[in-house]
Amino acid sequence: MRKTSYFSVRKVKLQANGHTYFAWKVDGRINGTRHRRFFSDREAAEAHKAEKEIQALNEAKLVRTTASHLSGEQLRDAEAALQRLQGRYSLVLAADWLLRTFRDTLTQKSFAESIPLFLDERRAHLRRTTFQDYKTTFTSFAFIHGNKKLSEIGTGDIIDFLKSRGVTGKTWNNLRADLNAFFVWCEKPPRKWIVNNPVKDVEKFEVAQGIPEILSAGKVKDLFAFLETYRGSPSKPLEPGCLVPYFALSTFAGLRPAINGGEITRIAKLENIDRIVDLKAGVIRITPDLAKTKDVRQVMIQPCLHAWLTRYPVERYPIIPRSASNLLAEVRKKFSLGHDVLRHVFISMHVAKFRSMGDTALQAGNSEAIVKKHYLNLVTPEEADAFWRIVPAR
């Protein structure tokens, strides 16, 4: 193949006005036209040579044997596009796809710029803990990819981020879910900031779950015997039984027990708790604004729970008393109680006693499949009968 251009750099001796001096000469041709220039130092000459070589290569692309209405710049763009497509797709097909899917907004917003917009819009619909989880995940991701436009973030970026956190299983799934919530929001109208959610094809792990931790009826009875006399800190004692309503609702109604945004905390903040915990009707009404799943459900108040809430009414014994975090931590440590153990007790004892997975699922806010897989036959009917007979001793 004939070389279109060739440039050289060499030192030459020049004469002018009776003086002799040396210079560096750059000399070559572009499509037959000679280009020549002199420099006082070699570094500048080499830089000019490189610049002219690039020009020569670009100009060479203008040489064609067929007539075209395209300008030189348009031809170079077309050749660059075809090179990127690498023969897999035609330029016409690529152009058609671009015209169907491209939106100007795709290139306008970076990840860091979009985070506050998402959080501001979703704040009113999220639990405080969920909101904080989102902020933490997004801040970590933005540290790496914050300046990237949303359309530039790919599945590989998501996977690399998750791997960099050194997590697997449930934690991987949780971080993935946080990012997925954000990109789904970006993808939906009226925004339509991205065409494809980069999280969609990221692997989601199947997390093996063992047998739920529960307490026997005897241990639950011991727990409540302790609670009836428990007063909290000796320096600032509360009334005996100060934690009974919290533990009774968690154990005999299966309310989600987190004191930072859980169902039980939301109920405790209501002015008219009796409309939710209705002892007269014998039902606890969990409305969407109280439930973790945002679904309506009703929990029947069994005779034992009625007895506990009658003996320790929430009007006198607040569900979340003063210094609740410290008090609950002390009791949980004393009885080795995991976070959701009391809820697990409720579900397993309910399905063992009443033998209805559907009813248990409705009252617990779970699916029948979850009840069947994790809670069915976890305790005997005799154990469940003893559990539902636990009532105040005082």
C-alpha cells in the first residue's frame, strides 16, 4: 500500500545575511502537497511532525473513488461509527435505534446531581431506616461514579461497586436493591432519564434461611414474669411493668418491633391508639401508613393479649417508655433475644394453634409460602396451647 504522507525531522545548516546557523527541518507531503517548516529546537520540531502526521492520516480518509454529498467531517464520522460497530450492525440500523431511543435528558444529569431529587421525592413514602440506607449506599456509589451521567453508568459499574464492598448474600442483595430503586425511578415517567436500568441484569443471590429462632412457651412465661416487676434503671425507676405493652404486642400480636420506624413505634406515636389497638372489637388494625409492606391487615386480639393490655393499659404504660432503647437492650441481653425472635414466636405459635396458614399469613403480614416454609410445625399444638394461656400473674 502506497504511503500517503511521510514527514522527517533533520538538522540542517542555513545561511542568512552573511551568518550561518543550524535549525531543525520538518519536511513531508500530504496527498502530494509539500509541507516544510523550520524550528530552533528538536522538541518543537518533533511535536509539529506528529501533528502533521495526524493531519495527513485524516486527510487521507477524504480520498475516495466514489462521489458523495457528505463533507469530509461527515465521512470521518461515518467511518468512525462503522469501526465501532465492527460489522455487527449496519450504520442505518444503528441510526434508526438511536432515533427511537435517544432522549436529550439522557446526557444531562449525573448520578450525584440526581440523588437529592430522588430522596426529596421519596422521603415521605419511606421509613426512616430505609431512607438512611439509601443515603449511605448512594453516597458510597457517588464517591466512585458521582460525576458520570446516568446514561453512562452500566451494569459493569454496578457489579464492580458491589464487589468492591466485599459483600455477598443478603448484604449484596440489599445494596443492589437500593441502587435498583433509584434507577427504576430514573427510568419511569415522567423522567425517563435512562433507557435501560443497569441494575436489572445484576445477579441477585438466593439467601438460605435456617430455622427461625423462637422461644418455648416456658421461656416466654419467664420473660413476662420478669417484665411484670421490671422498673428499668435503679437511678430513674419507672412503674413495674413499664415494658409489658411493648413485649405483649410484639409477642402476642407479632407487630414488627423496631423502635426506629417499626410498626410498634408508629402505633406508639398515635394520639388515638385505641382506634388501632381496639380492645372492645378485639382487633388491631394495621393501616398502610403503619405497615412495613404498606398493606392493610388485621390482627385478632387473643384473650391472653387482651388480659395483658387490660392489666397494663397503654394510657398508663406507654408502648415506648422513656429511655426505651437502653431498657430493651438490657432485657434482650438478659434473655438472649434476637431482633425478630418474638415475631417468629407469634407466627409459629399461631399456625400451630389455629392450623391455618392463610389466616396466620394475613395476620402476620407474610405470604402463605413463607409461613409454610419457615413456621409450619415448628412447635407442637400442646406447646402453642400453653403459649396462648400466658396471662398476668399480678
